[in-house]
Amino acid sequence: MTITTQPEPTAATAAAAATPDAAFGSPTTVALYVCTHQRNEMLRALVDAAAESALRARHLASVAIVVVDDNPDGRARAVVADLDAATAAAFELGVHYVHVGGRNIAAARNAGLEAALGLAEWIAVTDDDCTPSPGWISELLAVQQRYDCDAVAGPFVRTAPHDAPRWLVEQPFLDFGEPDIDDGAETDYAGTGNSLWRSAFLRSHPDIRYQPSLGTLGGEDAVFARQAIAAGLTVRYASAAVVTSCEEAGRHTYRYRIRAQLWLGNTTSVTNLMLGSAGRPRLVARGVRRCAGALARPARRLLRGAAPQVRYALFEATYGVGMVLGAVGVKVEHR
């Protein structure tokens, strides 16, 4: 196990990272990195699940894990130091720890990316509140080998504990934003909750990194993916490479949902403006249409004999409000 401020790859892992795979199905190397902040218990569960996924993929790849600690007090170091021998052994290329502590998710992601680039031919990414399925790494690699693509994305499934409020699970809050993509289809969806990236592509494009200016606003992952795709990156979708995320207790209030949705809509406009993919008038129009459509939803549902789902309608409308605010220059920071 390696616990350093910057992981130092061995000669073997450095050579593996620099040498492309020779043929379909030949063993490769994967470095999984995860950024964490104030979620030690969730991080422990993630590392255990990732270890099982690494073991199941051992015929396909040797795996490393990099834990990027964005806590100023370095509290995630204890999770890495306390791993049992069996869990640590699942990561044939080592367990690595990087302390950043700046509370800027973009800077933390860049630190994890740079560490992983020196360890493996492929970089897998997920978040500290996620649990990868046992076949996660295998399924990502299978789709990559099938289509010879530069990146693979998979589904991000939100779940709620048994004591979550009824409105959260009975209305489609947990499904919001998850795309409906066929297995193997080419896509521009490649979030940091569940994706695999070709190291050689990212090394050859050192200008494509997470934007620190978005580190407290959010949207850094969307900008990163869109810039990579614009530079020629190809992404395919692996529907069986599932990652689940259990909603934390602090996210079970309607107030949290509304504010998070306002931020998400705001981030959509901010990142579109940064990328130049849409102008302010167009974004305002999109936000207004989103509001109008959401507010009309209860009436449409009642006409079909369905429950109106007023809470969810207001939740969707808030996204449109956030888009309008972002389009006119108001920025909402992520909390």
C-alpha cells in the first residue's frame, strides 16, 4: 500500500501505462480514482465494492485505486491506512492516497487524474457516495473492447433508504437526469459518477482538464467531457456497468431538492456559455420553456387520471429558473 502526497508508480506500472493494449482481450491496466470529502463511511463501502469488482475483472486487468482526499484535515487517510489485507490485495497495482484539501472538486479531480495517468492504460472514475456493481470494471472493459472506443460511460442509479420520505420515492426525483441510452450506443454522456477513459488520449491532450473556476460552482465534469469529445474522443454506453448511489439523510428534504435543482439548471447555462454551445437568449428561452412545461405537468397528468405530482412539477420548474439565472449572469454555488 502506498500513502504519499503524490503516488509514485513502480517501473512495472509506469511501463504498463505507457504501452497500449496489444490485442482484443489481452490483459490491461486500470487505475480507479475517487475524490472524497467528509464521507469516510461511504468511502469505505466504495473501496470494498471496488475491490470485489477488481477481483472479478482480474482476467481482464490489473487494477489500482487512488483516493483523493479533499478534506483539509486529511481524514480520508485513515480509510486507506485501515484497509484489511484482502481488500488491499485486490488492487494489484496498489492503493494510493493523494491529499489535496482545497475544497475545490475540479482541483481534486485533476490531482486524481494526474496520479492515475502514471499508473495505468485506463482510468476509471466514480464518486465517494457510490457503490460499483461487482461486474462494473468488467462491463466497462467489455464495451471498450467491443467498440475500440476512447471512453465508456455507464448508468448511475440513485436509491433511497427505507426511511426516506414517501414523496421522494413515489415521484420520479431519483430518476431525474439519467439518460435513456442503448447498450453500446455512442453518446456524449460521460459523467464522473461512472466512466472509463483512455489514458493515452488524456496524455495527448494536456489542455483538457477540469476547470478550477468551476470547482465550487459545478459542471466541471460536463465541460471536461464536452471538450474531450470535441477533440475527437469517442464514448460508448455500457448499460450493465451499473453504479448505485444512496441518497444521504441531509438530501431528503424538499428544500434541499429545490436548491440542488436551481443549482443544476444554473450550472447548465454557465457551462453552455463557457463552451460556446448556446447563447444567452437561447438559454433564457430554453429555461422559460422548461418552466412552462413543468408547471403544466400536473394538469396533463390529471387529464390522464394520474396523480398530479405537484412537488415534482415545481422541482422541474426550478431547473428552468436556474437556467434563466445562469443565462443572465447569476451564478449559484454548489453546497
